[in-house]
Amino acid sequence: MKTTKLNNGLAMPQLGLGVYKAANGQETINAIHWAIDADYRHVDTARIYNNEEAVGDALRSATIPRSDIWLTTKIWNDDIRAGRTTAALHEALKRLKTDYIDLLLLHWPVTGSVAAWQELEKAVGAGKVRAIGLSNFMPEHLREILEAAEIMPAVNQIEYHPYLVQSDTVNECDANGIAITAWSPLIQGKFLEEPLFAQIAERYGKTPAQVVLRWCIQNDIIVIPKSTNQQRIHENGQLFDFELEEADMVAIDELERGERVGPDPYDFDF
């Protein structure tokens, strides 16, 4: 598994399994076990996904040690607003049945984020978290954190795919050594409607999904495609045995249209 070296020196796997909307039970457990069998070493969950318990069960019953899995979870907005980030972390640790989180993110830029960030910094000092970061933080949100931060965010997880590259946010993160993780890298299934991906895939003997994910990887983006289907989990993991030519990268770049499939971080109500 290829990794991205974070600004704190840790190596984060470039490919992870997202478990958004996966049921809090055997569905999530099976998906994680299949992913591990397919050489994934990174699982991404969140409190609001309501499946941290199953993620914890999956990791405890896995065929490899917990220390071999990079585990990401997130502090939900209500906890940030209420000033209970530390309490929320302790609750997450209990649900996940683990002593530490590899990467803990603030899920959205809501009121109280700066104070919450300072709580995350304390969690690093306490050994409960190895790396801390943000999710859906646009440049102006990021700057508010940086002004108060003693520990630089290691990661910003944003919506990123061929229809939406958010270059302003990516450039701001690059300037500060912050890695990018893409959520919805497969455009919530819309990649299937784009003929270009199938055309490129045929030439490489790959699937359209693999082409899109490989495009992300070659742009130095960490990807966390979500699936609970064993075959698709396996296919999505086969990204490191081929490389897209520059002409194909450019052709995919040209699909950018500023089109979101998820909420706008500048305009949301949750």
C-alpha cells in the first residue's frame, strides 16, 4: 500500500475504505474484512455515520493487528458547537473499542471550531490521537484555524472528484503542507455517466472506477471510496499496478465544472 507522508512525519495510506451509510453491524464488519483481505490498511468513519461500533468490532476481529490499520473518525458538528470535543473523543474511543485514533477530524467548519481544534491538540499531547485535521474547511475556515493552531492540521478531507477539484482549497492546503483526502471521489456513482472514463479504462484494461481513483492518486490525493460490495472493494483497491499517461490526466482535468454532489461548506444547515 502506497502512503502519503504527513506534515507530522506519519505515513497515511493513500487508499482507504469509506463506510458512510454502511449499516452498523455485519455489513460494515464484512466490508472492512474484505478491504483488509484486499490489502487496504485505512478505514474512514465518523460519529454521524452511526457505525463506529461495527468498525471497532471489525478491527478487533480482523486478521491483522489494530496497529496495522489507519483509523480515521470525526467530531460531529453538534459536539463542536457544544464545546464537548474531548468528551466526544472519549465516547468515540469507547465505541471504536480502541485506545487511540490515528486521525481525528473536525467534520465541518461550524461555530466553536477554533476552540475544538485546541482540544484536539490536547488529545495529541495525551496520546489519544496520532494526527489531527479538518474536513470540509475552505480557505477562510482554514486560516481561522491556522491563526490559533500550535499543531498544524495534517489533513483536510474535502469533496474532490473530476467534476470538482476545489483548486483554491487544494492550493491553500499545499502551501501549508496539509494533505488532501477526497470524499465522494467517484462522484456518488455519476462517474458511470461519463463516457471518457470507460474509454480510458478500456485502453488500460481497468474499470472506469479504477481510472477515476488512479487520477486522484496521481494528483497526490488520498482516496476513501465507499462500498459494501466485495468485488467493488477489491477492484477499487487495484490502483497501484498502472499509471495514467499525461494526456489522459489532462483529459480528465478538463472535466472540471465546479459541480458539487454534496453540501456546500459555505452554505449548510446541520
